[in-house]
Amino acid sequence: MGHKKALSAIALAVAGTLVAGTAGATNGYFQHGYGMKAKSMAGVGIALPQDALAAATNPAGMVVMGNRIDFGADLFRPVRDTRLSFGAPFDAEYSGNGDSEFLIPEFGYNRMLTPNSSIGVSVYGNGGMNTSYETLNTATGGVIFGTGKLGVDLSQLFIAPTYSVKVSPQHALGVSLNLAYQRFKAYGLQNFDNAIFSSAPGFVTNNGYDTSTGYGLRFGWLG
């Protein structure tokens, strides 16, 4: 019995080392999936379209979705903090959760033109990792980065009109026109807004939002 108990103990110890611990992470400004169903399945979408947000990852998936409209909203709450290790008296830890909750909506529409072709549109976004730190004052009364709160705000919107077609019972092709809009602002970085740290003093911080637009094509195959 003693030998069997020893073997059982060893087996339990080995099994314990194989149990995965809890892990938490994000993909930065990119969502781990597009469409509520994809998000609930770890972001699967390229090979498994499930709604009219399919064009966000694979335009070919739209033709197998049929006629449908999908709405969704993701409540994203990341926990942000930072630790400064510049040596005393600068060492400190700060929370960046000034803006904690972010609502990220999405929309998809698909319409069958024929039993083997469809047009649709997927509307989705990235963002929600904004930070808002209180003034990072040192123990000696100095300010490390600037005055007031410190943070960034970046958000992206994508609109993807899509055409997809079944070329055989087992294969489909699709193409999306990706229309992109982005806006960004940074604030609280006054101590870097000079000729020593920047090639464009006066444009580093506290200038409100800057925006950009872009476009591209995404081709997809499903088989």
C-alpha cells in the first residue's frame, strides 16, 4: 500500500504542474475578436464565420451567413498602472485607470444577391486602452513629465463594404473595401515638448485630437 500511495502522490504532483493558472491579457488596441460570437470563442472567425461581422477577419465568410443584421457592444475594462524605477525619490507606482470603462459598438449587415453571392458591410472598431494618470509628482516636489493629468486617447473605426461569392459548394471568395478613421491625442507631456526631446516642439502634447483616414482591400478565401 505504501508503494501505491507514493505513486499516487507523484501522479498528483505531476498533474498539479500541468494545470494552467489564471492569465489575463489584451491585444492592446486590437480586439481579440469581432462579433459577439467570435469573442465568446477566443476570437475565432477566419475559418468559422458566425455573423455579419465576418468581413472583419475574412470577407469570404459573408456569403455563408445568409440575410442577417447583427448589433453588438463590448464593455471593455482594462486595468492599467505603471511603476517608475528611476531611483529615489522617483520610485513610485501609479494607476492609469482614470478612464476605466469603454463601450465599443459593432454592426453587421449582409444580403444575398443570389443563392451563391452576397453584399454586406461590417462596422467595427479598436480602442479602449486609453490612460489617464494623475500628475506624477516626486517626493521632492518636482514633476516628471509635465503638469496636470498624463495620458493618451486612441480610437479606430473601420467600415468594410463586402462582396462575396461561392465558387463551389466547398469554396467561397470575398473582397472588402476597408475604410478606416483614427483619432489620437496626448496630454501631460510638457517636459518633452522642447527641442531637446522633440523635432517638432509645440506639437507634442495638449493639442487636442489629430485624425487620419485610410483605405485598403482585404481578400478572403473560405474552404
